[in-house]
Amino acid sequence: MLSKLLPVILLLVGTAGGIGAGIVMAPAPEEHAQEGAEPVEEAQKEPEEEKEPTREFVKMTSQFVVPVVEREKLSSLVVISLSLEANIGLTEKIHAYEPKLRDMFLQVLFDHANMGGFNGAFTRSDMLTPLRTALREAAQKELGKDIHDVLIVEMSRQDV
């Protein structure tokens, strides 16, 4: 008989303990500067003003294909999609300079590949940080400090 009542007793003790812990751990009521002041409900609070975005993301129109050469032979191809983080209003200028930017980015990507940047675990942050920095510097060289970053949106390597 006791073995049938034991689960019920444990259930009641556990429930009582949970309720007691909830009461003890409940946050203290807020103190108000004026006595008799009513607490302001969340629904009555004024919404915070949303800040206007100052930057936009401009995607390069096509992907970059980078050959990886090892011992004078093509070993793989790396395909990368990039976007630029820039001040608002630069989309037209970025698209106008895209051929020049693509040339500069390809040179950075080729240099990275020639230094072994796409070998092994090429997605590690310590391998990608220098690449991101070099891409950002190349974009800023052409378009100035209005370019804040170059984002690697997609990247894959296909061994051949």
C-alpha cells in the first residue's frame, strides 16, 4: 500500500517545494518615489525611438571564382559571394565602380589562394580574418571610408 502512495506523496512534496521556491525567488516589488504611485505597465510605456539605419548592404552582382593551384596543377575552385557594408546612398556608386572593385577583389582573392589561404580548414576565423581585412582595404582604397566592411556571404570549395 505504501508503494502505491509514495509517488503521490512525492508529487505533492515536489509541487509544494516548487511553489515555495517560486515565492521565495520572486523579484521584490518596485519601490516608488511617491507613495501611492501606481506602477507603469509595459503597455503604457512609450516605445523607444527607432534609429534610422545609417548603413546599407550592397551585394556584388555575381560570384567570384578563384582557382587554387598546388604543384602546378589546378586542385580546386573556390566560389565566393561578397556584399559591401556602406553608408546609405552609395549603391549607385558601388555598382558604377563594380568592374574596378571586382578586379581589385579578384587580385586579393588570388593572392590569398597563392598563399595557401584556401587549403585545409580554410573557413577557420584565423584564415578568414586576413582575407576580410584585405578585401575591406581594397574597397576603401577605391571608394573611401564610406565602405565599412566587406562581408563574405557565401563560400564553397570544390576539389577537382
